[in-house]
Amino acid sequence: MRKTCLFILAAFVIAIAFSACNKRDTYADKLKKERKAISRFISDHDIDILYTYPADGVFAENEFFKDENTGVYFRIRTKGNGDTIKERNRLSLRTDTLNIFLVSNDTLLGNNVSNSIFHTKNILLTYGNENTYTTSSNDQYNPEYWFKSAGCVLPLTSKYGLRDRAEVSILIPFSSGSAAQQSGYEPLYIESLIYTIID
């Protein structure tokens, strides 16, 4: 009898272990969790979403434009001054803090990733050269791993008219995001992203 009980208990534990191993989120599940996280972030911060870019390029404090092709949300904080950013300009991208959304059990948690690496290193890219928009590094101490993405470049499109030292707030889904975002399936919010022309 004792052996039978132990056998049943062992079989039960193995069944639970296999069930846990097989219960991994699909890509569709991850997209659904991301959509919920973004919706919650928008609601919690009382953000108004614009589906048409403002004709004058001026945003109210809590207005964000959503790019339908990429799902990236952004607002222009300042258009900058001096030269207009154009293709082949080398740019430095700077921020103080990245806000990673950690999505677990449909709960949105904020996690500030603030480190001296974001203050001491410039993130460099060449506008118009897509090879410079991402990094192959998996080094978590390399700011490019957290930061560099096609999503960061989207506001530079010529129709938005950004200039040297333009500043935006931006919310980037993982599909348009950095190496860190794509490996963790996490959206990213950057409150202040500054573009500076290097040459």
C-alpha cells in the first residue's frame, strides 16, 4: 500500500512538472500581454492617443501619436533647433532612464533601469542606415542592448521635421524594440529621448 501511494504521488509530481513545462506563452500570448500592459500604462497616465499627426506638430502635455505601421507611440517635447536631422547624419541618442514594463500574470509593473552607463556613453547611429539601429550584443551592461532600436528612430522621419537636440517621449512595443525588449518580449517607455547631430 505504501509503495502504491508513493508511486501515485511520484506520478502526480511528474505530471505537474510536465504540465508546467508545456505551459509556455505563445507569441500570440506575449502580444496580448503587451497590449494589456500598454493599455494599462496609457490609462494609468491619462494619455490621449492621436491617430492623426498634429498638423502643426504641437502636442498637448499628455497627447501621443500612434504610428499604425509599428505600434510606436510618441510625442514631440521640443523640435530642437539648428539643422534639420536628415539621412546620413550621425546622431547621439541620450536618456537618463528607461522604463521597462514587466508583464507577469497580466499585471503591469514599473522597473526603472537607471545606471551610469546611460550617462557616460553615447548611443550612436547613422540616420538612414538601418544596420546602425540595432546591436547584436547580449551584454546587459551595454546600453545599446537596452536602448538601440528601429522604434527609437521612427520620430526622425522627415515629415516630423525634428532638428538638432530634439526631444521626444516614446513608447516602443517589443516588435520594434531593442535586443533586450525582443528577448524579454517587453515594451519600453522613454520619457525623454534627445537626438544630437554629431556630423
